[in-house]
Amino acid sequence: MLACQILLVAFIPSLALRRDIDKEGDQELHAHGAHRACSPAETIAYNHVAIPRPQELADWKEALSTAGPLASPIGEGDGLIIDLAMRMAMLPYGRMVEGVSFTSFSTYASKGDDTPSMGELLVRGKAEHKKTRGAKATWNKDDSPYAAVYIIRLSDGGVGLVFSFKGSTNLKDWARNLDFLGTHFEGSNNSHVKVHRGFQAHANSIWTSLKDAVTDLAVHRLLIDTWNIQDAYANEFTDYVTHGTWSWCICVGHSLGGAMADIFAENIVTRYKGRNRGPVYAVTIDAPIPGNKAFNLDMAQNILPHGGLRIENPGDPVPWTGYGGITLRKRQVHGMQWRLPKPSAKFSLYDTHTLFPIEAQSESGNKTCRLYTFQDYDPDTDPQDTWLQNYHKMAWVYGAETASFVRAD
């Protein structure tokens, strides 16, 4: 925990300035800070968040395609973007599974349907992930980077991809945060394009696990075949990411996970060798700065919306850290920034980074206030019931000559 303490001490001067500055001097396309926090009527937490329905994710992508300045008050389209971004960024925190080595693939059908509509690939980065000791040894739950990948069947017959990356929860994560020296971005031939060394190492470890997900690739192929999609790719799941005919891809994450999402999104674009790549989006929540000015320019050319959407709480120092260390007054970041309602003065440093009270207004004028929390939250409901409340879990069964999916519940 020493690394955590060092990092928090380093943040304190930045925090004092952030509460006062949050205005001129940023180099984002859009920044609004005139909102006020609301009184939440509903709480959504990382361990009690439902995996969204396929149509919700498709609507999220459509809203991102036309995203512009954040309105005051937050309107229906903006509220949809924030809601889905928060919910998807929470999933890898809660979906970490104990007893699984590096990858685990599950298939789901929407409630009321027996045809698979989504695949979920849980991925643990290969960064010193170890088994516990003793006769009942199992894989540790949280000692490495983690991501949740969703393969979504779209209503038009296409496929959508969402990569969601976990933020800092263990010593390995904090060690990567502090490894802030610049290094060449491996996805670019331009030596001037540089990123935070620790963030790239974490993102690369997820990519390596995806390359080795051979068993999960077989289930993914069966899922694609079930959807009657003819797609040729080789022996690794990453081949589908870099060669497959998917319709769109969104990379999302909170904190460290947001920086990983930015780097991963750029990697997908630069590695892609197929003919039918769809647009790639990046959405981050209170994420640190992933790279230098040259990296930001590449994101502006390759990533939607407008180089990527950065959602931030005013007063949080984390978005002012990352590449090159800590900046106090001026920064260069990629893409478009949305400043959320100003948190309560009672918010601590930790609260400012992990609590998000958001009031969204629909076209009919109705308002809904939700508290999104990345802190521990323990309501009476079973997290597993909440996660899968929109789905049935499917099982992969073998026949004499074929394999298929059937309801597992």
C-alpha cells in the first residue's frame, strides 16, 4: 500500500488547485462545468450493475456518433451516453472471477429468447497472476489487470464489440500508475508518438491474454456461426479483433482503465488489416492522460467521438496525472471533455474519483438522479441476479457431429 500513499500525497497539491481552476486553459474541444449535483433516487454500483441489453449498447453507439458539447441540464442523449459509460466501466470491477486463470467465455440469450445474443469474455492480463497456496489452491481474484469484452449481436445482423477495462485495485495496478515515463507507442511507426509506459504495459498484457484464448476462440466461433455470419480469421481471438467484419467497437474504462481503453482503441485501429472495420470509439471516466501531443493527434484522426470522450468530475486530480507525471495548471489531452455536475463540498479526494451523482432530463422533461459508485456497495439483492437480470446463461453442448447452445438455467 506504500505506492498508494505516495500517489495520494503527490495528488494533494493538485487537488487544491483543481477545485479552483477547472475552467480556462484546457485544450479540449468542449468543457462545461455549470451543473450542480443532484440528490440521488437510485444507486448503481460496480457490484450491482446489470449487463446492458444489446439494443441499449446499440443506442449508446448511435448517441456517441453525434455527441457534442455537454448540455445544461444534461439532456436525454447525453444522459444515455453517461449512463452506459458508467455501467460498462463498472462491469470489470464486479465481474472479476476467483479461480479462473486468464480468460473465461460465457454466452447469454436475452430474457424471453433462446438464441444467444451476447458473448462475454473475461480477461485477466498476464502480469504475475498467481495461485494461492495450500491444498485448496485457486487463482487469486485480484492481482493483475482485468477487462470484460462483450460481443453483441445487432438487430441489423452485424456485430458490435465493447472492451471495458478495470481501474486500479491492486499493487500491480498502482505500480503501473507510477511508471509514468514516456515510451514509444507500439501501434505507431512514428517515433514521436509516445505513451505512459505503465499504461501501455497493462494494455499489452490484456492483448497477450486475448491472443492465448484458444478455447474461448472456439466458443466465439460457434457463437458467430450461430448468428450465420461468415467470418474467416486464424488461431487467436485477436485475429477477429484485427481482421473480423464487426460493425463497431467501443473501448471504455474508469481511472487507469480509461487510459488503457484509449491505448487499446488506438491499437485496434493501427493493427487492423481487414477490409470491413467499423468505427472505433473511446469513452473514459476520470482517466489519467495516456500519451503525448503526437498521440493525441493520432487519436483525433482515428477515434470517435472527436478523438475520444473524456467524462470528468470537477476537482478530481487523477485526470491531471498520467503521461509525464502530474501537471498542476495546464495539460494537453485528447478528444472531447465533458465536465459533470460539481460534487458536494463534502466529497473527499476518494469520493471525487469514485462517486458520480448525475441528473439527466428526458425529452418529456422528466428528471432522474442516479448515484454511480465505484465504492463498495452492499444492497440486499444478489449481485449475480443483478448482473444477469436481462439474460439467460447458455451452455455449449456437444452432439455426435455438431455443437450448439442450450439454456443453462
